[in-house]
Amino acid sequence: KIAAHPLITVERQEMRSIPERPCIIATGPLTSEAMADALQKISGEENLYFYDAVAPTVTRASLDESIVFKASRYGKGSADYYNCPMNKEEYLTFYRELVAADALEPHAADRGMVFEGCMPIEFIAHRGVDTLRFGPMRPVGLNSPAGGPRPYAVVQLRQEDEEGNLWGLVGFQTRLRWGEQERVLRLIPGLKRAEFVRYGVMHRNTYVNSPRCLSAGLQFKSRPGLFLAGQLTGVEGNMESAASGIWAGLSLGRRLQGKAALTLPQTTMLGALIHHITTDNPGKFQPMNANFGILPGLPEVIKDKKQRNLAYMTRSLQDLHEFSELLQNTL
């Protein structure tokens, strides 16, 4: 249907450069070397990434705060981390399950891409039973406010969004299968009922530092008229990539018509995702998928997860309806 559309021309050839005219680039996670070079000239070499190493992310609401505690190592600065303390028995149980867990085999393009500063947690564990305790799970400088002996090992969680709804496991990038990630990581004290909104991944993935490079319309700040869509923008997932393409198309269409750019309501899932990838801290930006944790908090506290998500949906649909009317009135 696309190829037969009278207003669409399909040309099947490699694009090795970026046209001067307004356009959308959506070349995906395995962008060719020539196109990556062209993108790099616009984004800057330091703002185009070729490898994705992401640790799992959980929601703050799902943490057991009777177990986890907030602190920074040696009490320096503000208490920026949630800490999950382990005794020796808990650590050894976790270790045994981690080294026995089922991991994905890397694709051919990904083989050999493991390096010391970004080692999968299971790779580190296979080096020896105590390697984790002297690496990402070292307990030094972390004592529970409740007192007692120093933990045998500690897993730290770092805030990953503006509102503090999302927390990532520090140093836990992994190739474990998703079901295995949930099973093994829920053995960590305080994470027994953790809600995983993003799983750990390690793979080839070409994407730009969107907070530094892109506006809310997915347009390059340094090159008006050039838009990105899909995984190049730092969204994760097929649905998210397709939705970003629709938004980039609407944004480009308005530019070609000489109309002002619009911003999606942040209370909608796509609006929250676009807001996240374009305003996140550029110094620690990582790809993100759609999840309830990136939405702005509700005005009231709703403890029941099903009712809370229903409230998110109701608010989102209301705001999306108002936005749709605004869009229709400005077409």
C-alpha cells in the first residue's frame, strides 16, 4: 500500500549522506558506517553511540523500604542511592543463582564488544565468588542507619528520572534472559516484589545523545529541518520506535507548513517518553522504553497498582483529547 500510494515514492538504495532538504532519518540500531559518519558530523563524535549497555530499572514504589536504606558511600554528599544490604548467606545464594542463570548468546555483530568498564554482571561473577563483593557490590563505607554489622555485600540503586520514580541497579548491565533477570534479581533483599520497567541489555545500538542534540519535536537543535525517529533517538521497542516516527512526521509536517512546533502533553505515554529522551541528564543518557515510571506523579497517592495505572490512563486520555482538538484547530 505504501509503494502504491500516489504521494509516496519508494527508492531502495543506500543513503550515504544526509540531504540538505528537510527530512527524517530512521535508520535504526544497525545504521551503516557511512550514514553514522554523516550523523556524527552533525551530532559531534562524543554524542553518537554505537553500543548499548543498560542495567535493569525498577520503580521506587516497588522497593521494600523496611530493608533498603538511602545513603552515599562514607556519608559523603547527599544520600543519593538506595542500598540493598546482604548478609553472607544471602550473597552466596544470589551468587550461585547468578552464575547458573541462562544468558543470551550475543549476535555476531556484538561478539567481542565486552570491555572492562562495561562488563556484564554475570561475567564478573564467573571470575570468582568474591569478585562482585570487591567490585559493583562492595559494601565499604555503607552502614545501615539502623546500626548492626556492616553488610557483607550491597547492591546500589541510582535515580534515573526527574521525579525519582525510576531507579537503576548500579553496575548490573547484563545479558541474562529477561525472565532470569527477574528471578535472580528478586533474590536481592528489598527487591522481592520489584517492578521491572526496563531489563538489562547489551547489544549494538546506534543512537544520539538526544538531551544534547534533539528538541521536543525530535529535530536537531544544530540543524533545523533534520529530524530523527526510531531507535536513533534513544527510544527502545518497536511500538515506541513507530510512535516516535509518527511524532517526527507531524513535527516535520508543521515545519514545512510554516506552523509553530507543538509539544505533546507529558501526561501521555509518548509525551513522557519524548520528554525523557530530550531532557534527561546528557551525562548519563541511556535508551528508554515506555513505562508508567516516566509519567509525572498523580496529585493523590494511590497504593493499589491497578487503580494507580487506571488513574494514569484516565488522565492521559483526557489530556490527549484536549491536545487532539488543539492539533485539529491548527492544521
